[in-house]
Amino acid sequence: MKVVIVGGVAAGPKAASRIIRMNSDAEVTIVEKGMFLSYAGCGLPYYISGEVKEQSQLMETPAGVVRDATFFLNVKNLQVRNRTEVLEIDRSNKRVLVKARDSGSESWIEYDKLVLATGANPVIPPVPGVDKSNVFTLHGVHDAEGIKTILAEHKAKDVVIVGGGLIGVEATEALATHGCRVTVVEMLPQILNILDPEIARLVEQHMEANGVRVLTGSRVTALECRGESDDRITHVCTDKGDIQADMVILAVGVRPETTLARQSGLALGDRTGAIRVDDHMRTSDPDIYAAGDCVECVDRITGLPCYTPLGSTANKQGRVVAINICGGDEAFPGVVSSSVCKVFEYSVARTGLTERDAVSKGWDVITAMAPGPDRAHYMPQAKVLLMKIVADRKTGRVLGVQVTGPGEAAKRVDVAATAISSSLTLDDVAHLDLCYAPHYSPALDNLITAANVARNKRDGLMTGISAEQVYRKIQDGEDFFFLDVRSPQEYDQVRLPSSTLIPLGALRKRLDEIPSDREIIAYCQISLRGYEAALILKGAGFRDVKVLDGGIAMWPYEKATAQSS
């Protein structure tokens, strides 16, 4: 069996290696137009920062062996033709036309099965100046080396990142590590559009606290050279003003590389533009498979096509391709769009649907904010986690979870991804038998607490109100009683605007100070005491009582301090 694989970064090498393991007699050829094979693209920001010392580490096996053409031939018995481009797929004769980029020679390679693992290309915004020498995309090793060279020469004091998605946000820390002044310009109203606005704003505040300037709702109109050189950008022009720049990184996003598929008449997805595949990763030609960042996925929650380019997904799909090529019967069930990244001291992780996406797709949702320590609060290693859970109000099915903060986020989102993939409800999650020890989690894990808060809302035990709704009330001058039930010491350190302090322990004795004819919104640091205060007030006959979701810990707007007051 002759198998030709187009693409040698993630899905391609994974499929090739698995095919050889299952069928040692197969003749497998990887054709890769670049120089580097099977490299960890997600590790490029850490190579730029210096946390990963050598370029070769991004291409090594866990045993420290570099995955180059010699490795694939000697260890895997795979033929690798790197720096070679596939020009054409001849489906009727089952062959591909390839061109060696060094010599320019062309030849045909026959196949029984063809795998397209062509990946994705960075989106280049249609503005003048994107072709200059100090403009990069951070989409491959070549760009990473160019960025490192400029940083090593200390020629990038001011760096502008165009785009506030995962790539752009991850790059900020790498650049700040080198002492750069970093500005992120994002066209949308928020960074990280994979999150709901209030969670994204918390990440934005953390970036700003680390010296990063974040400009949302700003459109780049041009990249200009105003110095002596006409090859180096000096200013990024936006619709809100110009920004000085010694280097520009374009991180607008990626789109699937489908040129070969389109030219050969393979079906593409109407919604995504990526290669359409069935659950066995077959294209519209049964002898051609596709995997990785070039293909369309299925959202396991909605059942709709989606595009989620991730290295983890690519590797899983590559394995499915190999099993089916070798006569197996394995389906790829789709994704719930789980992802995580590091932003300075914060983790940012999510899975499933955001509240915004769920509402747009017709769900009546219930949400809950659940800030809290990621392990027993008395442990010195405890760090705060800021969590949001989204569920279907009618069935209780968990639809999505978002987490940020300095605490351990990934394991909570991994559990949530499992729950969402299994269609578990809030009740199911609340009773998960998760492991507990003070070093690793609170007695009730953060995810369980989030589910319980949502259940309290569902069961009418708590009426929550979002920070955005409260902020609007303050801005509009609405008449409500904003009740802070923390301690005087906490109140003196930081407080929310227009609030009144009555500590929880004194609340029952001071009920006469609370107006019975106004809306009451109670809060504390994480709104646990706020919830207890609401129960006391309701028990005392107060009717319109709400709890600020997430408390002061998840308030994404300005706060008042003793100095500012």
C-alpha cells in the first residue's frame, strides 16, 4: 500500500507513524514544503522568550531525538521529502505532482491513499506595509528566528501586536520578558473572543497590570515607515491614532490551507471554508483523507460544523486517519473547543460554549461565577481561580466553562470538557467524585462549587446579577442599595463604587439601616458572604434581593481604594 501525506508538521507525521506501526509493509511518503518537520508550533512563544533554549527542542521526541528526515527514515521507515511542494493532485490516476524547491525538478508520486495535512495560513490584514522586514506573523520557525534576531540586537523597544487572540496574547509575555513595551491592537470590543466579555476583561486587566497596553475596538489602517529606512515599520496607524513600533507581529488569526483540495474538486465546508470530512476523516474522495488545521470539525454540543485549529486535535485526527487507512473502523467524534494558554501569572482556559454563543444558538442559559482558591485556602500555595459555568436552564446540561486567574485552571477545564462531552448536567457535576487533598483542591472542587452556585440559582435559592448589569445601574444613576458585607479592613483596602459597608456579622442587628423599598445587591470578595447576606435579608422580609455574581474578585471594572476615595 502506497500512502502519500502532504504536510509534515502535526497531523501528517502522526498519521504516518501510526500507519507504519499498524502496517510495516506500507510505503509512506511525507511531502513537506518547509524545512522543519514535526515541530511544536505552540512552543514558539516560549522559544522567543528564552524559556525553551534551543530551536531543536521544539522538534525533539521526549527522548531528546530530533525528528528530522533521517529520524523518520531510520526509526519509522518513512520517506520524507521536505522543501518539496505538491503542485497538483491527479485523482483519476491517483498520483501527485511534486516540485523540489531547491532544484526546481518536478516528478509524480503514485498513491493508493492520500492524506492532506496542509495546515493553516496566517491571516494577513489588507493594509499597506505588511511586507516590511520587521513585520512577522509567528506562524513558523522562520518568523520566530526573525523575532529573536531583532530582540537580540535590542532593536525592538516598542512592539505592536495586531490581534488579541490566543497567538497575540501568548506572545505578549515573551516580548515583555525581553523588556519590550507591548501594545495589543484588537479590532473587536474585547481580546480573546473565545471568552465571554467579563472573563476577557479580567485577562485584559492582568495584562495591563504587567505593563501591556491593550487597545480594543481599534482598527489598524496602515503600517508606515517614517524613518531613514523604507524597509522597516516605525508606526502603526489605527483609527484611534498612531503607535510607534520597532517591530510588528500580525496575530489576526489563521485560515485553512485548502488550495490543493479546492483545485482537485474536493468538497469544502460552507460555514468554515475548511476541507469537509466525514467522521472517519475521509474527504469527498474516499481515497483521500484530511486532518489537522485544514479540516472542518463538528461541535459535539451543537452538532454544527466548526473550525478549531489546535495541535491536540490535529494529532488525534492523524491517528484516526491512520487506523482507517489500515483497515480499522474508528470515528473522530468532534470537539468541544477546549483550549488553554498562559498569560503572565494567569492561566486562561475554556471549553464548550460561551454564554454569548449558547444564547445565539437558541439556548435559555443559566450561568454562575465562582471565584475561589484552587486548593485549601489555608495552604500557602493556594491561588485564586476565577470560573464561569454555562448550562441549559431547562435540562441542566453543562454547555461551557471558562477559567482564568493564577490558580490551576487546566485540570478543571479538562474535567469540564469530559462532562460536556458526556452531556452531564449541573447535578451530575455537583456529585462528581473528584480527588481531594489540601495540596490539590478545596474539599469541594472549584468546578463542583460553580455547579452548585448555578443549581442555587436554578432552584430559586439565589438571584444573581452580573457585574455588567450592576455597572450599568451605577452609570445610569439607578437607585439601588449596594451592600458590601465584608470586613472594615477589606473595605478600606478596596471597594466597589456606590457601595455601603455593613459586615455580615453585624447585618442582623442593623437591618433597620437597609431600605425595604429599594433593590438590594449584596456582595463580598467572592459573593459567598453576599449569598449568606441575601438569605438573611430574605428571611427578614426583604423581597428584591440579589447577589453580585463573582463578587469583587470578578468585577471587571474600576474599583475604588482608600486613596482614590
